[in-house]
Amino acid sequence: MSDPTHISQKNSASRWPLIDNFRPYPEQIRYSLGRMDGSSFWAWSLWRAPEGADLLEDLPFNDEYMQCAGSAEALTIEVRHVDPDGTAHQYTIGKPGADVTGEPTEVIPWDEGRHSTTVYPHEVFNADEAAVVFYTYFLTDKVSQPYTLRELDMSWPKADPETETS
């Protein structure tokens, strides 16, 4: 057992320190992702706690994190990174060697179908594949090779392509 360094969150609500008391970290991450059913458990996030944080006292949020939504059979993974100047970037993670021409076509429903995300086919992961991505992030705070990143437009409100001019 080691001191927890990361916080995980279920469905944007319940937070707890990621611990290795019952199973090693890679297995704990895989276990959490494998429980996702798209209905009662549809989102999971992971981020590093601040250095020296007492996770028994407080579970602070971090502006940099990895998150996923969907079910153990089909989920999408995103990572958020903040530049030194404070500019935030959010990316969908994909597997290598894919064609990204055209619009995304794969719909990942979550929250009992109340929400969905549309991604490219290479951006759909199952729990086993996602566990590898999350564990590497746990170790390094980065998305490793050979995975790809597609930056998302997080501006709000979204521009209406019908009225947008060049």
C-alpha cells in the first residue's frame, strides 16, 4: 500500500483518493473502468492531487485531468492540459493510424442516454484499452505514444455554422 497521489471521480459527483489497498493501481483503474455501464456509472475522471495534499482532509480538483464517458464496451477518453500561460486545451484521445477526414460518426451514449458524444471510430475504447491509457497517465501525467490527440473546441456558446462568416 502506498500513499495516494491521485483523485478519481464518478459521474462528476463522487470523489475519492485512488488507492491500492485492495488491488494494485493498474488493476484498480481497470476495475473502475470495467464497472461503467453507461447508466448508473457513466463517467470516470482521474487527476493528480497537489504535492503534499492530505487526501483524508480534502479532495481538491485539478485543472488538468483525464476523463472518460460511456460504458465498459464503448467509451471516449479526453485529457485536459493547461499551458504555462494558463490556456486550457482539451483533447479526445485516439488510437494511431486512423483516417480523420469527414465528420465523426461513432455515437457514445452516457447518463442513461440523456447525453452522447460523437467521435471517430479510432477514438472508441473498451475498458481494457482505456485502462492502459489511464495507467500511463497516472504514472506520467501525459498521453503516451502511439495515441493521438484531437483538440476539442470548448468555447461557449458554440458558433452556429449557418450564421458564421469568414
